Amino acid sequence: MRVLGAVLAGGQSSRFGSDKAKALLHGRSLLEHAVEALRPYCDALVVVGRPSALADSVEDWPAPGGGPLGGLAGALHHALANGFSHVLSISVDSAFLPANLRILLEPGPAYLASQPVIGIWPAAAAGALEEILFGNGSHSMRAFADAIGARAVAGITVPANINTPQDLARLEQHHGL
């Protein structure tokens, strides 16, 4: 199984109030933390939705502004075109991941019930995701997960979910160095 890691980083950060990917945690951007956290779990890594010097960049699909599904679609298309069987996705604010993330999620498709953007998805599911993106139903990660029969993994330590500057401040305090 060849796994492409994908940091979904093209969001609008509307609740955060500024570009969340550039926000600093312990002196490093959340994007840097996410790339570092994901790298051990995959064969190659991309940043989706923005240019980055930290890894190859992939655009959201079919166009920018598609939210997590557009980012995941970009990663799935990149995976298919480059011989990867699966995509392991996280969001840009996933600074701390469970040490056994791959063990928890395999066999895929599977996702963390508390944060469905963190999941392992077969690259071949790109077609099912296209149907959701162009359809009239729900355009959510859970709708995609349900459509492909992904299993929700619950009962683990939940990675940080940073939606506001206050969330970031609490995380900085909790994970003080």
C-alpha cells in the first residue's frame, strides 16, 4: 500500500480571523507542525490548497474554495496520477496526531469520528467524491465517508482542533515546551 499524506491547507480560516496555516505554535507555523506530524505516516506528502516550500503543492479540485472535500479531491486525483493507493488526510491545524494513527485507521477507508478530515481514503474513491461535489446532497466529509463505507474510529485521544485564536492559546499552554 502506497500512502500519500495530504495536509489540507486551503481553507478560509473564517472562524480564526486570519490565515490559520501561518499562525504560530511554539514559534513555528501550524502548517509546519502539520507537515512534521504527518510525514512519518506516509510515503510522500503534499500540501493541498496553497503553495508551500515544505512539500509539493496540489490545488483543490475542481477549483479553489471547495473546503475540505475540494482539498481531499485534489489529493485523491494527485494520488491516482502518481501511483498511490491511498491518501492519509489531515487538516492544517492537526499539530499533534496519535502515535498509532495508521494502526487506528487501517484498513481504510476510515476516519477519526471526532475529526472526519483525519482519515485514510482509497485513491479510487475519487469518482465517488466527484459525485458528491457535483451533486445536490450534503457536501461534508461525513457524507463522503458514508458514501464509500468508511468506518468511524472513536475512543482515542482527540487531536487538537484549532478554530479560534483562543483555541491556539489553550493548545500552546497545554503543550508548553
